[in-house]
Amino acid sequence: MASDFRLPTDRRTLVAEGMRFASHPKIMGIINATDDSFFEGSRMMDSEAVQKGIAMWEAGATWVDVGGESTRPGAEPVDEATELQRVIPVIEGLREARPDGLISIDTRHASVARQALKAGADMVNDVSGLRDPEMVEVVLEAGCAVCVMHMQGEPGTMQAKPSYVDVNE
């Protein structure tokens, strides 16, 4: 429940749904370098996105996550060239502004992840659950962190009669 969530000011203990997590919680700020993401307030491009990312770090975010393809329910896919044009300038700008800042690339595409890691990203955040057969290789070669998520189908179809018997299948 949202009402059971609180983050103490010392950020040493996270309490969610009555459970206490005493390790150091990590806060991730989200930058959607798209024009159609789920949350309108996170949509921004280039210099505005870099400034917002810096502000997120200054406000206490551990990570800044940069995505160039909306994965909201019903979203239309974008080609990898467009995704790269959206995310690489933001990642490079963030890296230049904060060499010690932690940056993740939110992508389903191994080629985008590879270029984003070269541009300065530290982690891959893959909402498709490593569906791209090259993604594991990219992550292993880079030796970077990875956040593996799950999605039924593709963004355009993921909410069409969702049914789960076993999410591991």
C-alpha cells in the first residue's frame, strides 16, 4: 500500500508494507527522452534532461535512468537509431556533468545498451527481461550491473488480456 511506504530522512532504513529494509536504499530518478512516456513530467530532451538528472542527483537520487523508447502499455516501438539519438546525448551530458554519478540505460535493445555503456552508462535496465538474445552478452562483456524486469508481450500488447500461469515460462 502506498500509505505504508516511507523513506526516513537518513535513508538508512526503508519501510514498505510493514517490512523493514535496513541496507542503504537506492533511489532512481527517471528521465524519459521521449514524447509519449507514461508520466508526462518525466518527458524531456537533451539539455533539459541533463539539468533534470543533475537536479535528481542533488536531491538524493543514487541513479539516473535514461530511456529513449516508451514502454508504457500501448506504446508504439521506435527504431534503434531514434532511440540512440535520444539517449546518447543525455548520457554523455550527465557523465560530463557528474563523472561519479550512476547512470542506467532503460532499453530493450542490445545495440542501444552497448552504445549507452560506451557513452557512460553504468547499468542496463531491461524491461523486456533480456529478451534480446545479445543483451546478456553485452552485459557480461561490460561487466556492468543489470536490472531485469518482466513484461508480457511487447509494450503495444502487454495489457491485452494479461494472464500469468508461471512468470518463469
